[in-house]
Amino acid sequence: MTDTLVAWRYGRPGASAMPRPLAILAVAALATGALPAQQPTLLVDDLLAPRARRALDDGTDWVHRSFSGLEFGGDDETLPWHAIHGESALLPRAFDQGSDEEPRGRLTADSLSASIEAMRGAHDDSLSFVELGEHIGLRTAYPEQVTTTLQRLREMLPGPIDLELTLERLTDAETALLLQGTLRFTNGETRTLADVEHRQVLRDFDVEIAQSAATANPIEHRLSYGTSIAARARPLPFRDEVVVELVARSARPIPTAPIRPHTEFGPLDRIATRVDEAGLAFRLGRGEPTTHEWRDLDGALLRLTCRATWRSPAAPRGAEPRIVWSPLLGPPVLGFRSARRPPPEELVERAEVAATVEWSISEDGSDCVRCFEIGDAGGGILVLGGDAAGARLGRTIDQRIDALLFPVDVEIDVFDVPLAAVGTDAATDARPLARLRGNVLAELPACFASAREQSYLDDFDVEVAQSARIPDPKTRPCEDGWFATVRVDRVEGGRLGTVNLCLQVERLVELRQMTTRINAAVQALANVTDDSRPPSVWMPQDVVTLEQPVVRTMRLVEDLELDAEGRAELVRSATGLLGPGRALVVRARIRPSD
């Protein structure tokens, strides 16, 4: 029904070909004056995007904070974010996420009109649009010709992208499937695949005190465990590839003993979690699977496999213009970092495909450009003439986009080795700490992490009021594990030059417990006026437990120079982190993707 003639020259034969519901809408529009007589209209719902879109413009939504995922999922398990004691960390979201409806189409009225005019050539025809109830119609004086043009335009636009995702955990004993499913992308939106479990925990007390009374009101909190993948896939202009941006996260609870803050209080749940995650941007060929792997703290291998399929756009015939539509001609491609706080918006690495196209047009001539529109929330469009100049500009833009989104294969291994064995072949006591494998985009950071997190009893606030007092326990999260952000940089001439590595390794050596007295037993005056009651109350001494985590940390921020084979090595003594006589060795191999 997408290319059906839904209105007609009033009084002409052929009106019976209109589907009855649409005929009623057209008659209603005619009666209200929205559809003048003698004016045919074509249905173009599938080509026009919704007019109203709400875009997220908060810079912190553009980054991934990978530390401390005690909770993710929030109030809705489909939301790709996690929180720690009220702190939220947002993952990339669709710029049109606020829309309550699925994207109906991809073009604006202006770009659709310009595309039709470019494909038809010079015609004395005034195209305009009209609302037919919930539908949108295109009014034209040449319906048969425009119908053919619209059908050809649909063929020259790429089809929806189906992204197949599989996340597994591999050990020597078994391969466990964590998450598997397919997401469909139409117009650059972000989709989330999630399998979560919600649990209620007792995490705090709300302490209240008044005169001779004190109480500790229990506070429950909902935690979400499981696996989620938030992703966005967009077609690469001029190529049979897509660019995928995603964050994969898996979290599972660790059995632990509860926290006992006070001899007179009940216990609190100790929130302890194992979190593994990755934030990636990469290119993916149609029907070609790609794999990303990283090693977790327990020695298991996390493997993420992605495969994308879609209908390729039809190539131009003869002198037809080249229609290039993609959501990449809109919001930028994002990089991902592991950080305790989101960096300022201006520090977040991104690749601006639309700016590259715009600059190419201004530098290499715009005479052959029939239409160029940058998408605000969804896709943008570029229409090039079908002559030699248009083909030449298309090749130039293709080369620059290919260089901007340059794919590289990354292999990084981190070892704990004897310091005496560094530089020799006697590394028999090498202990693997971290391992990263996968395809990423040069100049954009990618991040991986594997961590343990747990809450601990950090402090007490004591409240006192006349003849009452009560200690208020305070908990905080602590973590250990490894967090890595990798960015491959190029030097002049496009050659791979360095790999920027930000690596933080933390080890929770001990969680010390200390019992202490925070006041003295006293006889306090009671706030009473009845002489028959005792004039004072006995307040016993409060004995509380405090916990002190001992965490050893080593942080590396280095630019590793790559040799001619794309290899680099870094050695650091790590006595404090790993023990006497131990060293941290990082080995990297980077090469352009095939």
C-alpha cells in the first residue's frame, strides 16, 4: 500500500482503486478543503519521518561510565543505565528516544521533494504535502510518473538493519550463553536487548530521633542483575557496511555475609556484584560476523559476536542521480571510555561524518549536489548528479569517510610476571591479568572492564536530642578489578603510530573490621513533667563496627609506539600491586582490518 494511488482527479475513473479507509480520509480532506479538487495525492508515509522528534542534548549522555555497576536497569529493565547508591551512568541513547512511536520513514518533506525532482529532471510540477488523518499524502499533477519515481527511490534507500547479537562466557568446563537476540534499526535509533533479574535488598536505615525516642527505619532498594546490550547500527555511505556502537554489560551477584553495623540494629545486605562490560564502535560488513573478546577476573573469556544483514540499496542506472541516505549524516559516531566521572562534552571523542561530507562539498565543488541535508535526530541525505562530476565527488567523499572511520584490529594482553624474567624467555610464571581482542575504529576510544564491587560500612553519623541518641550507619562501594580504555592513533600519512592505553588495575587485599565505642554510657535527664516517673534515663554505651578496605591500585596512561609490525610492549615494576619481585607487562598488537 506504500505506493498506491490514494486520491485522484475529481470525477475521473480509477477512484475505485483506492482502499476504502483511505478513500474516506480523502473525501473528508476534500470536504474540509485540505485536498483541492483536480489534485491527485500519493501516500508517502513510509518515506517521511515523524515531524516531531525530541533530541537528547545533554553531553553526559554521550559517554559510557564503566565503573561500579552495582545496579543497572533502573526502574525499567529496558533502560541502558546502571546506578550505584543513587548515582546514574547513562549509555548512548537514541537522539529521537523521546518519540512515542516507531520511526515511520527517513526523509523530511524538503529532502523527499528534492530527491524526486533530481530523479525526474525538469518538470513543471509543484509538489506539496497534505495530512490525510494519520497518513501523509504527496500532491502532484503527474501521479503516474511520480509513482514510478517513488518506487525507484525506495529501491535506492537501504533497508532496515537486523543486528544479531550473542554474548557468551567461556571456561575450560563449559560455554554459558548470557544473551542472544536480534535488534532492528530503521533510522539511527538506539535499541536495548536485556535479560535481567530484580532483587530487593536492605541497604540503609533512615534514623530519626525526638526527645526520649530514637528509631532506625529500614530502607529497601531494588537491584537489577543480568545482561544487557545497548546498541545502534547505521549504514556506512557508499559502502556495503554498517557502523555499530554498543555497550555490553553482564552483572551477577556474589554471595556474601551481611553487614552488622550496630549491636542493637539488624543487619544490612552487603551489595556485592561481578561486572563485566565493553563499550565499542566498529564497522561490520553485510552478513560477516565479527567477534570481540575480553578476559574476566575469574579467568573466563567473554565473547561478543555480532552479525548484521540488510537490503542493499540499488545502484544508479545510467544517468540517474546517486541517492546516499544514512543516519551517519546526523549525530556523530561516539567513542567510549571507562571513567569515574563523565568527561566534559568537549573532551568526548567523536567522528563527525556529516562535517566531513560538508567540508568535501565546499572544497571540491557543489555544482553536482542536488540535495544535502544533515539529519537532526535521524538520517541525513546526499543526492549527487549522475554525471562524471557527481561520480568524482562521490569517490572523494567515500575515501574521506573511509579514512575517518578507519577499522583496526586490536590485541592487548596484560601479564603479572617475575621482574627477573622480563626480557627473557623464562616467563613460565606469567599470570594473565587482562586480555582484549576485537575490531575498533582508529582515533576513537573503546573500553573494557572486569570488576568486583561491594558495599562496606564506612562511617557513622550520630544524632543526639535531649535524652536520646542513635548512630546512623553510612555505606559506600569499593571495587577491584581492571578497567581499560584503548585508542589507536595515526600519524601523518595515515600510518598507525601509537596506541593510547589507560589501564587501571585494583586489588582488594583486605576488608578490615574494627569495633569501636563512639560514646560513653550516661544517665540523661528525662523530659517529663509527671513526678511519678523516673527523672532520668540510662543510655548505654554504643559499640559499632567500621570497615576499612585495603585496595592496591596501579594506573597507567601511556602512548605506546608501534613498530613496523604494529607491536608494542610496556613493562612496569608492580611490587605494591602484585607483590615483591613482580612486574606488570602489557603487550599490544595493532593492524588494519582486512
